[in-house]
Amino acid sequence: MIRVEDIHKSFGKDHILKGISTVFDQGKTNMIIGESGSGKTVFLKCLLDLFEPEEGRIYFQDRALQDMDEDEKRNLRKDMGMVFQGGALFDSLNIEENVMFPLRMFTKKKKDEMLDRVNEVLSRVNLENVNKKFPAEISGGMKKRVSIARAIVNNPKYLFCDEPNSGLDPRTAILIDNLIHEITIEYNMTTVINSHDMNSVMEIGEKIIFLQDGEIAWEGDKTQIFKTDNKSITDFVYSSDLFKKIRDIQLKEG
Amino acid sequence: MKYLQDIGSYFLMLGTVFSHPTKGSVLRDLIYKEIDELVINSLGIVAFISFFVGGVVAIQTALNIDNPIIPDYLVGFATRQSIILEFAPTFISIIMAGKMGSFITSSIGSMRVTEQIDALEVMGINSLNYLVFPKIIALLFYPFVIAIAMFLGIVGGWVAGVYGGYSTSEAFIRGLQNDFITFHVIYAFIKTFVFAFILATVPSWQGFYMKGGALEVGKASTTAFVWTSVLIILTNFILTSLLLG
């Protein structure tokens, strides 16, 4: 569980996050949505401790990030997995070495044990026979899957995903969404996904936070999103005709 | 003001490079990889340039001597002094600022652009130690490159001098042995170690702190070459004044 209390973040005169408070539950896919420039990425980077908020506190379980010393933070990061927008796979390492990387860094496992674990997670993300390929030799969807495999290989407690299905075809995007959702339940992780893809939100959004201009404008789940009258979120979600029609049907069906 | 900030940022980077070390077994593999990429892969171009520049130094020295009172061994002597004191340590380092420097900046800069450095940070790894420290250790072997440059430069001078008919082998070798001062070699290697540190760290700093996309990676590589060269030239002047002046 991650609890966020009133965090503020500015860059120079730009006040990006204006007092965000929320809770991300364990075993759920928590989604942060919002328009470009709403502060989603800054918020995610604050959770990852890549940016330090000027005010507010972020609790991982019951321990505030702001009270941790460098060693505690380093230990916390070993419990975090991150799926970057572009995958962020290491170009100089092959797929097997990329996925094995956190194990090599943080465990004392033997090479065979590490290899077994790598094959297990690669198989979990439906990737086989790619171990010796390099990131430049595989497709965008495969890169995302390798990135997910690398993020979960060390059994993290927290999984963060930045636009995990951007640049993917709709079918692969749904596969990636479902994969993240299944893995979240399977590993009982606290998963936070930064997205502006409404398909993802409708598919796996168990908790949804809508950010607007650095503040939480709406909070709920994927069933409540169709029923809300909050203008900010309806303007955002129903900018597509398809979703307007889905909403009409949902409302008619009660 | 920006220059002061940059200098401060460079020294802060150095502090971080030597703190929170990466796991030993991983670091060892990274050092081997860097030795291969930075040192071994530079040998070909260094050997080629040294051999032919050594030859040119010998030919030009011979062509500019037409006074009969100047001893015939001067071609070998001048070639040795030019190669050991300046060409091998300083000018090879400036060439390496272009080759190694742009490689270091563009590889680290590309990692920055593609969020690979963020990925390291998120995992709790000291990315500066992971990326820069192995390069500094690998370039402790850089003096071997310079030793090869010295040897091949002199061989090139001998081949051009003797086979071009500008000197006899006996006179050239006498010139190489004449007035040999061991400290000149020590001075050259002291310079080389300092240049190696500059070659490893200045391009790394440029790559690590660059902002933007692919275009900025290219700009950072060019800037890295310029600043590395400037620092090598300045350090060369200071060390020469201190050690030989």
C-alpha cells in the first residue's frame, strides 16, 4: 500500500503538483490518468523518488519516504519494479541479461538459479526463444513484455508503469494491460499505472485518479467513471464518440 | 556563472562516482568491457597514426637539416624527443578525445535519452558509479596505448629515415640513444595518467547531464570533444611547466 499526503512539487515558478493526497491499494491496478501536462509523470517520478516534493509525505506501508535515510531508500527501491514508456532496456545487454540484471545486482543466487528465474518470468510474459536477442532486434510489444519481466523478476512489492501500452497496436495493448493486471493479483503488488489510454482504464482500472492541473479532479473505479457527472472527467473521457455511445448504453441499462 | 556551476557539477559528479560502489562481480565485468571498448579498440587507429606520423617527423627533420656541422644522428634524436615528449602523450590523447570522448558521451547520452539511467536509479543503483567508475579504471591501461604509440612512432621514423635514404640505421639508432633522459619518459607517463582521467570523466559528465533528444546527444559529443581537448592542452602546459620548467 502507498499513501500520499498533500504533496506539492514545483519547477521554478511552475507549480506542477498542488497538494495531492490519495491511497494506492495493494493487489490492485491503480491508474493515474489526465491530459498531457496535468502532472502525471511528475507525480509518478515523486512516487519513485526521482523527484523530491517540496511538501507532503509519501508512505510505503507505514514508513514515510521523507524519513528514510539513503540506505533505507536503496532497500525500498529493491522492492520497486518500473516499466518505462520506451522499455528502457539496456542496449548493450541481451534480453536474458536485461531480465537477469536486478538478480545479479541484488541477490547472491548462482547463475543457474538466476537463469531458471529469468526463463520463468519470460515465459510468464509469453516470451520464449528471445533470450539471446538484443533489444534492437525485437518489436515494441516484446520490449514492453521484457520490461515487465525485468520489473517483476525480483518479486517487487510495488510496480510502476509509465504509459505501458503507448505506441502499441490495440490488440497488443490489451494483452499488455491484462498481463499487468494478472501479475498484480498473482504477486499481490501495489501497481500504479500512468496512462491516458481510456481503453486501459476501462479494461483494468480498479482505482482511477484523474489529475487536472496538478490536482486530483476525480477519484473512483472503472464502473463509477460512466456514472459520474464531474465535468472535468466527462470532458476527458468522452472526447471520443465511441465512449459517449458506451456511456449512453451503460446509463440506459442502469 | 554557468562555467562555475559546470565546474561545481563536475566535481560533485566525481564525488558520487566514488561513493556507493556497484556489486563487485558486476563491476569486474563492466571494467573488462570498458577495457575492450576504450583501450583495445583504440589500438588500431593509434598504431596507424603513430607509425606514419613518426615517419613524417623523421623525413621533415632530415629535410630541414642542410648544415654540415649538425650531426647525422639528429634525425633519430629529434624523432625520439618529438614522439616521447609530445606526439604520443598529448596529440594521441587529443585524437582519443575525439574517438573515445565522443563514444563515451554518446553512449551515456543515449542512455539518458532512452531512460536507461532512470531505470538504474529506480533500481537503487548509483548510476554514476555504474557508468563512470569502470571507465576510469579501464583507462588506467591507457598508458599502454601511449607506450605502443611511442614505440611505433619511433619505428615509423626509423623505417622512413632509413628506407627513404634520409639517414643510416646506425646514425638513427645512435640518435635514439644519445642524451637519453629517463625522466622524460616518466614525465610523459605522468601526463598520460592525467589525460586518461580527463578522457574518462569529462565526456561522461557531458553525457550524463545532457538534456533533450538525439540532436542534443550529437551536440553534447561535440562539446565533450572541445572541452576534453581544451583541458588536455591546458593540463599539458601546466604539467610541462611544473615538471620540466
